[in-house]
Amino acid sequence: MKHFELKGQTRQVGNKATIKEFRKQGLVPCNLYGPGIENVLFTVSAKDLKGITHVPASFIIDLVLDGDKKYTAVAHEFQFHPIEDLCLHVDFLAVDEVKPIAIEVPIAFEGHAAGVRAGGKFVKLSRNVRVSALMKDLPDILTINIDELEIGKRIIAGDLKYDNIAVISPKNTILCTVKATRQSK
């Protein structure tokens, strides 16, 4: 999986006025937590954060705080402004190379569905799937072959099987389907 380096500055616990001041300066308050470490409060530039919030890919985040403290993490939760496209807060979860990581991974479909060749319409219903694996086994993207997909059939998360990767999205999550059209009847 791709790594993304994010630089930030540690901060102290603050009240609403302090947090508002950070946001006026173009900073986003963040929190890092996980097994074996104390909670770390820090801020990152909103501009730098767009490198992970405004792209479809998932990343392992290499946090560099105060220029010398390094942590490996995944983005756990984003809080956005309800109207504007501004990230208000981010929670990061510290990860370890020897423990499995649960993360959303983008999916891509390859091939040409048999149902589409017969006049149906391919419909993609999910963009991501949640997987669990060791950091070294995490893929950048999961590829799903749709060549055998007939009209009225679908691929669900429970159908996916990969080496060293466990799909942990709900088994009945529909990823794609081929719907009948007037032309196919």
C-alpha cells in the first residue's frame, strides 16, 4: 500500500476558542491514538491534508511531528463541515507492522461482463471494500474480474477471496450487478 508523509506540530488540549484559532490559521486539529501509545494531539496544514481526503486511494500515513517524532498510522475518522468542503478534525489510529490493519481499499473492475455483451447494463454499486491484512500485504487496489457476470447476477463482498487478505465488509454488500435493459429482453 502507498505511504503518505504528513507533517504536523504537537499541541496542548485547548478550548473551543483555541481550536477555532487553529482553523483560522489553516490548520486542522488531529488526534493520534492506538495500542501502546499515549494519545497525541497535533495540528496539520489543511492544504497538506487534502492529499489524503480528496483522493479515492487509501494510504498508510507516516506522521512526522515536530520534525523528529515519527508514527505510522491510518486515517480512522474525518469530520467535515456540513456545508463547506472543510475538514474540521481527523482521528488517526497508530498501526504496527506485525498486527493486521483494517482499512478501506478501492476496488476496480476488469473485463467485459457477459450480461453487457447480451445487452444488459453494468452498474457499479461500491467504490471501496473494507479489508484486514498485515501492512506488507495491503494492496493499493483490489481488482475484480467481471467476465462471467450475467444479466440479473451480482458480485457481493462475500464472493471475494484473496491470499493473505480478509474481506471484512458485510458479506451481503453488493459491489456490482448487471441489470436488464429493454434491448436485452
